[in-house]
Amino acid sequence: MAHLARIILLACMAGLAAPLRVSSRLRMTSTDDVARAAGVTPKVGAPMPAERPDWFRVPAPGGGHTHFQELQSTVRELGLATVCEEAQCPNIGECWNGGTGTIMLLGDTCTRGCRFCAVKTSPTPPAADEREPFNTAQAVARWGIKYVVLTSVDRDDMPDGGADHFARTVEFIKLIKHGVLVECLVSDFQGDFESVDRLAASGLDVYAHNIETVERLQGAVRDKRANYAQSLSVLRRAKESNPNLYTKSSIMVGLGETTEEVVQTMRDLRSVGVDIVTLGQYLRPTEQHLSVVEYVHPDQFEEYRRIGEEELGFRFVASGPMVRSSYKAGEFFIENMIKRDREESAAAVAPQ
């Protein structure tokens, strides 16, 4: 099983012309009113909020004879590293007990250096493992999961950004494990539409790319090779390349953005055809990364969800302090949404 050691399993939690009137029901805690209304820029080493609020506390994930325990045993047996455990993800119990899985492809070294991410970086990471697409498909079949998310570090050192590697992985999974739904959470491929097209035609079900933050904060939060317009362009291209794809993106909050900026970002995502958006609280991984500006209250997250679904027309919005790009509750809804849509489409074309 040594060849599987490089597969990293995560289980974390993939145009509107008229101007939008922001709802007057948006909730702001009194201590954060001024900061969120004016907008600030996050910095490394800046003061942090006094303490993490109690809404981040969740039950321990363990317990005997649970799927969590079974998956944990499999991870140990296969010698896999799990970001879920190392990062102490708050959703690990819900996700692992639910049997969802996210697999990281293309190694553990990123060619970019975003200021919110603790993944190690290098301009020359190790070469991709050519056996990984097939090995990954075998692992997915063994785990018996119904919905899998494939993600990776940025690989700007590869001519296509790793798009063909992703596509071959999807193709092997679909061949070996019939019926499994596949989401790919990918980089912007440096804006290369040929790479987007290759992946969009691979048979995946959900094409995900994270815009990460609002337009004003892109330079402060993301690597200089990433930008707002480029992220929107690849999401638009994915939908144009394969209209049957569901597209998805994610926004971190608590970095100094204003409420209006978050809503505008959601509006921009919807304008390029994005179907699903997730919003979650930014948490600083180490002291060498951007400080948290604000812990956003759950009521505010709920209002973002309402605006996204009721006013902007997203098919689904997962919004909450502990929501992450890959999140079991969201994947369960997406899985059922896709199945329902396909059943309705099949019924519509069936002979009467």
C-alpha cells in the first residue's frame, strides 16, 4: 500500500442585471458594526479577537462501532495522512460518520503562497505520481462512498496545471465505481481554458473553484498569481464548456470584508452561472498567517444563505461558521439534488 501514501484523505466538511438591494435584516454584532461597515484589510501579526466564540464547540467525533471508527481504521491501514485530523477540523465527526471523502491529488506541495493557507510551498514540487489516478479510483471503490471530492494544491509547474491528471482520475473512478458522484475542487489553471475544457469533459459532476474572498481583499489574501476576474472566468468557462455541470465556489469571511462586499461577490458568482456557494469562517492556521478580523455570528451566516437562495437564485447555499468547501451536509444535499434533476430529465424525455 506504499503507493497510496501520497493520497491525502480529507473529510471536512464543490447575469443579474438589476442592482441588488441589501436586506435590512442583515445582522451585525455591535462590536463589529464599524469594522464590517467600513471594511479593513487583514494583516499577519495583527491583533486577534479576544477568544473564539462558543458556537465553534462541537461534540467529539469518536465512539465505538461508528463509520468514523471504520474509516479511521482504513486510513491507518493504508498509511494515509488526513488533513482532517492534523488540522483538528470541527466537522470530522459529521463527515466521517457520513461516509464522505475528499482526496488530495498531485502531492502536498503548492507552487503558490496564499496568506490563509498552511500547505507547504515550493516553485519546484515533486513530480506527480502517474499511478495516482488509478490508485485513487481503487481507494474510492474500497471506501464505498457515494460522493467524492478531488482536490489538490496549485501546480503551476505543470503545463496544464494538472488538469489531465484530474481528468484521468475522474475517468478511472467512473469506470471502476459506477454511480459515484465526483466533485473536483481545482485551481484556476492560470486561466487556461484548454485545461478547464479537458476537466469539464471528463465526466465529473461538480466543477468547483474557490474565489476565496471579496474583490478588494484578493491581493491581501491570495497569491499574486490568483485574482478575482480570473476565478470568475474559469467558472464561467466550465459552465460554457459543459452546460450539464454544476459549478460551485466558496467564500471565507471574517477577514475584514463588508457585508455589501460579500453580497456583491455572491452576485458576481451567480452572474457567471455558479449553482452552489459555501460561506465559512476564516480561522488562522498559524501565527505566520493572516489574523482573524472578526468572528461572524451564525445569524449573519443565515442571512447570507437567505439572500443567496431567495434573492440571487443559487440552487444551494451552505453558510455557517464551520462550513468548509467540502462539507458532508452540503454534499448530501448536492448528491440528492443531482439525482433528482437527472430523474426529472429522464422522465421528461421518456416516451409516454
